[in-house]
Amino acid sequence: MLIDFFYTLRAARLPVSVKEFLGLLEALGAGVVGPMSDGAWSMDDFYYLARTALVKDEKHFDKFDRAFAAYFKGVELLTDFTKEIPADWLRQMLERELTPEQKAAIEKMGWDELMETLRKRLEEQKERHEGGSKWIGTGGTSPFGHGGYNPQGIRIGGAGKNRSAVKVWEQRAYRDYDDTQELGTRNIKVALRRLRKFAREGNELELDLPDTIRSTAANAGWLDIKMVPERHNNVKVLLLMDVGGTMDEHIQRVEELFSAVKAELKHLEFYYFHNCVYDYLWKHNRRRFAEKFPTWDIIRKYNKDYKLIFVGDATMSPYEILQPGGSVEYNNEEPGAEWLQRLTHAFPKFAWINPEPQGVWQYRQSIAVIQQLMGGRMYPLTLKGLEEAMRTLSK
């Protein structure tokens, strides 16, 4: 079984060697993770052992997770048919399906009222609730909880369904975009080449053929070789990428863009944000709470000759852009709009690349707000959109 698992990891383009696989088998043979009382392996223990033995760089963790899940999906349940069906599975079958008329009748709270009501619920609620319209719970139409419907609320735990939460009360894990993703097309690279600005710098390593010919002719035919420094693209780019949440739908296309940018540009700096830029950014999603980079420091660190490119779907609650404390993850002291304006003022050459289909932009209030803050410099993640963005940045 584990031989097939090894080939599954290799098929997922993970750099797993035979030596590392043998190390995993040796660890299993030594009883590093042993069977439980019923004789079966703990899948969690095996997962962590396999990841430790086989994955040497945390940027590959997500590929490993997907390959592991694809191979072992359902294994634990299939090995024991006496297990009870998880209660969560049954609960989802009982979720209320509301008609459009019922959804329209649910009142939307304003920001201040929403936050004050949540504070009161936390003080008053003493037990778990499901399917209601008032308390923090699952299902139902309450603005607090998850698994139900409300036009504007605070999601506490669970997974988003309707994209209507203005704040999310949980610590979520995102993953870094893979910069080794192979492109299905070279069109993105071709579009990015509009941004090139070559300069000769460094040691003299290239033959200057025209000057060599002229110098040789002037030297009565005696060969006089002339050398020049290599040409390098000296364009500098600061890339800020939205990650997590609704951006999960666009991972493949953003990875293709990220791979192309890293291949084409010598001077590239990149950071991540979620939904909107606030007072800090990060470089690695697994360490985003431990290794924060203050946005002010980034503004001061890079010169204004850097071209600023945002990549994000701009799909969020307008509160996240316009309201102090509006971030879905923490209470930001200043609205995201302030930080966007500071960044675009510090880097006059800027553009926003949006992977959402351009046809839906008019239906998203937050996209209209971001477009206004960008001065209309928002472009779709298409060949035409990239060419227009590069043309704007090159002016």
C-alpha cells in the first residue's frame, strides 16, 4: 500500500526520494508510531510522521496534504464499519432551506448594532443553540454562528457558504502560493515582457559584435574584441497578493501568474494579505502570526521606482475596506482604505489584478470601492487584462 502512496506523492510533483521513503519505512518498523488498542494505525500519527520524513520544505506542505487526502480518503471509515455516522453529517441534512422571500425578510444589522448585539449574546448565552434566529449557533437565521443564512453577520467557526460574513471569529490557516507551478501557457510571460526595461550592468561578459567590427576595421584588420556587460531587466516590482477565503477558488491561476512573475523579473519583492491591506503583511502563511512585516516599514523600505501590483478578487464586506475594526480577523485601528491610499501614494506606478470574471464586478460593492481607490486601475486576470496592466505600469 505504501509503495502506491510513494508514487502518488511523486505524481503530485513532490520532491520525494527513495532514500526518504526508506527512512519512513524504517521509522514505522522501529515503532515510532505504533498501533492503537484496536490494532489499527492512528491516521493522524502516520500523517505527521510521513510529512516529517518525506517533506523537507514547508512550501510543499500543501501539495503533500492534497496528495495524502486524495490517496487515503475514506480509509479510516472503510476499515471499521461499526463507527457511528458523525453527528455533523446528519446535522447538515437538517439545515433549513430558506426561500428567496424568507431570505429577503431577514433584517440586516448595521455595524455598530451588530457588534453590540454580539457582545450582549456572549454575556447572556449559557448553552449551545441550533436552528434559531437569535443566539450564537448553527443553522437558522441568527447573524452569529455558522451553517445558516443571514444577509450580514459574524461567522464563528465552520466554513463560509454565502460570503456574507463581515467578520470571522477563528484563526484560519492559509498556504503560500506555489512559485514552481508549471504554466499551461506562455501567454502570461509574454504579457509580462511588456514591463521589461533593460540596462547593461555588472562585469563585461558579452561580445559587443558591432563595436568589435568597427574597432577591428579601424585597427587595419587586426582583431580588436570589445566586450560589454550583460543586459538585465532592471524593472522592480512589489507584489502584494490576497490569500485565503474566496481566493481559494483562484489558486491555480494566481500560481501561474506568480510563477511567471518570478521567472521574468529579477527584482521582485512579494508579500501576502487577506482581503484588504492593513497595518501588517507577511511572507509565509504558516508563520503569518509570528513573522509580521509592518506596512509602514515596507513603504519606507522600497523606493518609489518600484511598480506596485495587487493581486486579489476584492470580494469582501465593504466594512473591511471602510470601517476601523472591519477586518474579518482582528480589530484594525485604521480602515483598509487608508492603507491602500498610503501604498498607492508611495508607489505611483500601481495596478490591481483581479482573478474574478469581469462580468461579476458590477454586482460586488467591494469591487466598486477598490476600483475607486485604485483610480480605475483594476484589470482582469486575462491575457488582455495583463497586457493593459503592463502598459499602464510602463508609462
